[in-house]
Amino acid sequence: MRRLIALLGALALSLPGASSAQTPGASDSLMNAYMRTLSDSTDAWFGATVAPLDTAGLDSALAVGLANPGRRARTITVRSIALAPAVGFNRVDGARLGLSAASRFVAGTRLRTWAQWANGPNDVLGEVTIARSWRVGTTRARVELGATAGRTTWALHRDTYEPWLSELAAFVNGDDHEHYLRQDGWSARARFVGPRNLAALTWRDQLESARTTTSTWTLFGDGPVVPQNDPAATGRVREANLTLVTTLPGTRLRMAYNQWTSSPALGSAFDYRRLRVDMGGDVSIGDHLGLVSQVSYGRLHGEAVPQAAFVLGGVHSLRTLEADPESGTGAVFARSELVLVDDLRRVLRLPLPAWMPLQFGANIATGAIWDHEIGRRFRSDGRDVPDPRDWRSEAGVSLMWRTGIPDPSSRARLECSWPIGVDDRTVTWTVSYQRLLDLLPPVR
Amino acid sequence: MTVRPPSPVLALIVLAALVSTLAPLTAPARADDPRAVLAVEDTMRTEVTPELVSARRVTLGEILDRVARGEARRDSLLLDQSFTATLRLLRNTSTSGSPELFSETVARVYKRRPSQVHTVELRRFVLDDKDDDDDDVAFSPSMGEEIVNFAIRAENRRDYRFTIEDRTIVGDHIVYTLAFEPRSSLAVYEPRGRIWVDTRENVIVRQELEFEQSPVPLLLRRIPHMVVERTRVGDFWVLSRALVRVEFTVPLPRVGRSADFAMMMTDYTINTGLPDSVFTGAHGNGRLHRMRVRAGQAR
């Protein structure tokens, strides 16, 4: 009947002279009928999901709710407390066993704490973190404030450290290429997180000290792949860090700028300025190929302490240098990867489950690092560009399984890389887990 | 109550229908009657002078610009609104067996500029409620309905490629159907789909989404269908339904392999001047509280 009315209405409107007599109400009813037709198809698709709401009792519930507006806010202060085991493993701490607790407050404040006993040095580690965030107006942007205090073990090379993956590799077969230091103290941060941009200011006041290997145990294998632990310079660090991440206007290229400043004027034992700039993005080549390119530049001026150095080698830079990464006060790296977008399961008719979409990629990478004498704590005020002899290059192919956790572009990669040029590097197989643009921090 | 006289055109149509219905009742003409008419030409003919249309056709870019402005205008004109929100989860929706309501939360939501929101929970139902999980669903104070217009927003538009798929004339409305897909071929996990745009007010009235691949293959096998609908309330198009069906890679405890999520908004009031008392807590200090709806536990 509704469609008949709509048809009659449309016929009437199509006749000469009729449109001038048309009223807004008639036109809107036609629009409503059109929308209703589309909704009917939705109803048919979703069936019982879109059944009409039973409204019995809702009016009285609303009256009670409006009469007691602050009831819940007054009675609840802590929303939940979640307890979980906290375990970890690396060659300087050995096994770490402990507990973590996290609680969420009504006003968006989160409190998280953890404590672990490390069997290697027979020491207790732990941290307390409190953080609160606010939405900016009605936008999706948020402002976050947080502070952390305690004692922890962290990586010497801060740019690419992924604790979970490194500790898993150390536990399973000792394939952990990180070096570690101890941090005692506190830090505070303020962050603005927008849909496309991120700005963060962090201050930390921590005593940093060197650690030594205390455990050579692994589940499988003959011990740690890297048995020694490079020593950090010991001293109290007071450091300010500014981070800016944005999308370049008019493009889909993203850029991250990081500046760390530590100075005796701030009460710090070290005097350095550390800069790192990353840029990356992707372009489509037809419907089946995508080209992902990333560039990174880092420079350390001032006192060249090991914990402020840059490193070249590993799954986030040159994979052929993974076994023997090099550190220095200046580093530059670029990689382009051509990815076959199509799911290999469909292309090759592989009998694999739906949760295992596979992609194929081929990449070429080049990088350089200079001022290698990090351990000597010299002052680095020299050249800001590498010498032509410092460059190393490689090419590789990879098989990628996109899992979507924690980021939709996160993937496990099995990669084979070949060195380009004459040196002592060899063909290297690596297994890694990373996002597609792994050099850039995620904003959302 | 005012009764409007029927349109003359409609009256003519009804009259013609009546005449054609009554025609067999009249005496049939005899074949040997010289006045008999055996066939009547019933095709209407008319001729119009061809006219060359020189007006420039509206481009896709202009349509998108107008829609972005129309959405911004719509948002700016909304001062306050209230609606009844129903959050519903049905399990077993695309596998064998019949769908079953797993949870339903009904709430009355009040929003007012600049950033006030107050939610009164009216009903909560969870099937086989056993645990004490305390997951909340918070309503944003925004009235911009980003779930409808995310693709044409300035910050996202360069990430999508748009095409005009269809154009329909409905009364004096022109409804464009625009298809969009991620500009990056690598973004196989990002939504693609089509939006229906009413160009009289330049607002999106409906959106259908699909995903070439699941955003989280390890957890979600696929997302077969997602629909976002708006309905007209007074002078505004407002979100009425957001529906999505998902299939899980591994069966979720108590939910199973598939589920439908539905968010339905009804009983809107818009720009009615909501009183301060709606947003003021019981503490008596005039502080504005942001209340949340708990979705996942019966009380």
C-alpha cells in the first residue's frame, strides 16, 4: 500500500504543472517512503536484531532515574581492580616473578602498579603509574597526564625496544639482542592525542646504572645469543623529551619528530641533545601492489653516552646486521617495500584458515651509522652526515601474516635478507612482529 | 483538524480508475453498429522543443565539499538533544540455529552543548548473567555523529577514493549514492562502502559498510554487513540505527561464533532547551557529571 501511494505520488508529480503545486510535505513523505524502502531491506537482513523495543516500564524508570541523578556517581569511587601475574625474563634480571594491579576510577583516572622479584640480582623491581585523560570538547582529541615512579630494567637502545618480544625470545632460545640498564626514579608526561596528530612532553629524573649478565639459561638452545651486556654510563639523568607526530598537509605522509635534551643546567649528569626524525607513508601501484617507504635520521650532539646512542641493525633497520648491530652518534636509514596486496591464500589457493591472511613483500634498504666510539664517552660535535664508506645496503623478501593485534597493520614476518656490497655480512633469516610503518609511532 | 481538498491531478486519476472499473457495466457496442468504436488510441503524445542544457554539472568534489559543509552546519545547529538508546547484542546470528538475544540495555541520553551528556539507564538484560564484569559504554557528548560521516571529514577524506554510483530523484530531493574505498590498496582492513546523500540539505542519510578483510583476523573472521541509518526528526537528520554483524574466528564464551550488534535511537527531542537540572548531580554543587551506561551486567 505504501509503495502504491508512493507510485501515485510520483505519477502526480511527473505530470505537467504538477510540480509547481507540490508541497514540501508531499516531497518529504516521498523521501520518507524512499528511506523506508531502504530500511526495509536492512530489517530483512538483520531480522530479529532490529525487533521493536518493548517500552513497558521505561517511563517510570526514567522518572526514577531523573529524580536521582547523582546516585551512582556518589556511591562508586573505584570502578574495578584487576590483579594479574607479572612475569618477565632477560639475561640481566634472570626470571622475574611478581604481581600487577590496575584500577580505574570514575573520572577516567587509572592507577597501575607492579612489583617483581628478579632472581638474577636477587632484587625487587616495581613501578607505580597514575594517569588521567580528558576529552577535548566534543572532538575525538584527548589530553593525557601521567606520572610513573619506581625501579625498572630498560633497554640501552630506546628507539625500538619491544619488551614483550625481546623477553619472549630471550626465554625461548636466548635470541635477545638488546642491552640493558637499570633506571631508578620518576617521570611525568603530558600528551595531546588528536585524530591525526600527537604532541607529548616528558620529563624524567632517573638514576641510570649499568647491569651485567646474571643468567645464561634458555628454554631451548645453548644460552644467550649475545652473552655480554654492554654497560651504560652511570649517572642521574634529568631529561626533557618533546615528541611531535603529524601528517604532512596535503599528503598521506606521516612524520615524527623527537628531541631529547639532558644538561647539567637541568641537574643532569649528562650533557647531550638527541634528535630523531622519521617519515613514512605508502602509495598504491594499481590494485594489487603497494609501496611502503620509510626514512629515519638520528643525531646525538654533546656527550656520547651509550644509552643515548643510535643503533643500526635488527628487525627495525638492516636485518643483515641483526647479529652484530652497530651503534654511533649519527644514523640514517631508509627502506622501501613492495607488497603484494592480494591474500596469498586466494592467489595460490592455499588451504589456510580465514584468520591467516598472508601477503608477500620484497624490500630494499640502506643505512649508515657514524662515530662508532660510543663506549669512550667522547663529545660528538662533528659531521651530521655519514661518510660514503659508512653506507650498507640489503635486499630481502618476506612472507607476512597479518594478525591485526594490536594494530590492524600488525603482522608477523618471516624474512630473508641478502647483503648488497662486499663486506662480512651474510644472508640472514629473521622472524619479527611489527606494524607496516614500524619506524613511526601509532597515533590512534 | 484541517481536511485538505484532494489534488486535481489525483482526482483525475481516481476518476479515470473509477470509469475504467465501471466501463464493463455499460452495454457493449454491437459490431454492426456504424457508431461503434472497436479500438481507441490511448497513447498520449507531446512534443517539446529540444533545449541544450549549458549549466555545468556538479562535480564529485563539489558534492563532497557541500556534504562536509552540510554536516558541519547540521552539527552547529544542534544545541541539545535527547533520545532513547537501545544497545542490543544477539548471538548465533549467522550460524545454524536461531538468533538469541544475549544482552539489551535501554537508556535515555541527554546531550547539550558544549560538552554535556547525561545518561539514565532504564533497563538492562543479560542472558545467563553470572560474572561481575563491569564494562561500560560511554556516550560521547558530541552530536556530530562521526559514525555516519567519518569518510567525508576533512581529516579522513584524503584517505578515501569516492565515486558517484547512482543518482535518484525523489520528489524535489536528489539523492546521490557515493561509493568510497580506501585510497591505499594496503588498507584492506579499512571500511569501504556507500553513502546516500540528500543534496537538498547536503547531509548523509544512510551508509552501508563492508570490509574486504577483517581488521583483526585473529579474532574476527569477517564482518559481513554493517549499516548506519539516519531518520528525519523535525528539521534534522539524526542517527537512528547502527547495525553490524560479525563472525568470530574462534567461538567466544557465551556468545558463540557470530553476533549482531545493534544501536538504535528513538524518541528524539531536539533543541527543546533541556533544563540544567537534567545535567546537575545530586551533590548540590552544580557540577556537571558525565554518566555512563553499563553494558554487560544485570543489576
